[in-house]
Amino acid sequence: MPLVLVCLVLGGVFWTIFLRDRGGQPTVPAGRIEQHRAAVESCLARADLACARIALMDMQRELPGEENWRDLQVRMTTLEAKLAKQSEPERPNRAPASATAPAPTNAPASVHNEVAQAPPAPASAPDRAAQVDAASRERAPVRYPPDAMRTGARGTVVLTVDVAEDGTATALSVTRSSRERSLDRAALEAARRWRYLPAIRDGRTYASTMQLEVNFSPDAGNASDMADLRQPDNSYPPRAPTIAPPPAAAPEAGLLNKARVELQQGRYDVAVALGESALQVNPDSAAARSLIRQAKAERDRVMRETTIE
């Protein structure tokens, strides 16, 4: 009997120490749970789905109880659905086919009307050189200087005018003087007051240069004819000259270039051979003969210096 009691006491102690807590959940400090939740919530607040998944997996591994992380998993699933919806491209709303499709019976008539009502294309302006605007010339005629009129001074002033694309005179100068300063000054002052029509080529305006002749003669019939403007029929601005193609290179030029390279590098026999080949291509090549003589002279000089040493 005492032996039985001893066995029961020992069995109770063994169960109390080793078997009582075997089927229960491990105890986790509350601070650790809060750390896991804070990590997951931080990822969810940044909408970082990958970060939230990793943090939740760590929490599930250390805290098997669903009551600790079930609400976080629901929030993560909601965020995943929201991000997936945002990544989908928006589909344009299609209007009903009846609202956009034109009536087939009216289509030919509308096309015909549009063609009939379209204005004709404007014709391009003809080519011309820069010139003085006639209305501007009439409003500001050339004035004969009174002192030159009294002395009977006469002459012709030739002006050079640079005309911009918008018709503005950007530069004026006296190309040929009348040898009377007052006449030259009067021509320049009038030219500065005029407006100009820009040059046109292929329907487009462009900057150009023109020349004007202003003739001063005290023998004219009235005051308005004493200064006569003439615009020579010149080709300002001149068309681009035809550039002749460069002359073809001599047929032996390639061989001579190679020979010169060999000569500079001290391979005189090779240079002589290339020069002779160039001479066969063009027997009249003076450059080939000169290069051969130079290569032979250099070769002989080097051989003499080697022999002396």
C-alpha cells in the first residue's frame, strides 16, 4: 500500500511538471505582438504590398493564433484588390454606333458640297528682286539740296540697300558717290524713309541686296523731276553660282600616298616599289619620279652611315 501511494504521488508530480502545458499554445510577450502589428501596419500605410506580406508572414510564423493577425490579413487583401484595380487601364466609353455613324444616304452629298465649297489654292507670287515700294517713294521723294541747285551741281549716286525678309532696310551705303556730299546725303536720307518690297523666289520671301541709282540734274523741267530714281535691272540677289565638281584625283594618287607613308617610316625599298607601281599607272607622273629619287637617296644615305659605323 505505501508503494502504491508513492507511485501516485510521483505520477502526479511528473504530470504537473512535464505534461500539463504540452498541448497549449506558447506564451508570447505582449510587446512582441505589438511590434509585429506595428511593422505590418507601417507597410500597409505606405501601400507597400510586398513589405506587408513579408511582415505578416513573420508574424504568422511567430504567432500561430489567428486572433493576433486576422484583421491585418483582411486589410492586406483589401489593399491588394485596390492596387490591382488602379493598375488596370481605363477603357474609353464608346458612344452608340447610331450617334456617330453618318447616314449612308447623305454621305456622297456632303462630300460633294465640301469639295464644291473649298476655296481655290492661292497662286504663288512670281519671282522678283527686292524693290522700292512705289507708294512710299511718292510720299517721300528725293529732295534736291537748295545749295546744290544754286551752284548747278549734278551727279548720280548709286546706293546699296540690304532688304530683310519683311521689307525693312537693314543697311544702306553709298556704292558710287556723285562727288557732291550734299547730293549723297540727300539720296541716303530719302532711301531711309522709303519702304521696300522683299525679294521673292519660289513663293517665299528672303533677305537680299539691291542697288539704286539717284540722278540729280538741275536742267529738269520741274522740281519733282530734278531728282530721278532709277532701279537698274540687276540680278540682286544673285542666284547661287553653279559650283564645278572638283577635278578627279590622279589614278596614281593612292599609290603615292602609301609610298610617302612608307618613306616616313623608313621602309625605303617598299616606298621605291610603290613609286614604280605608280609610274606604271601614269608614266608621265612627275610626283612618282620625284618620290622614287627621294626614297633611293634616303636608302643610300642610311647604307653609307651603317657602313661607316
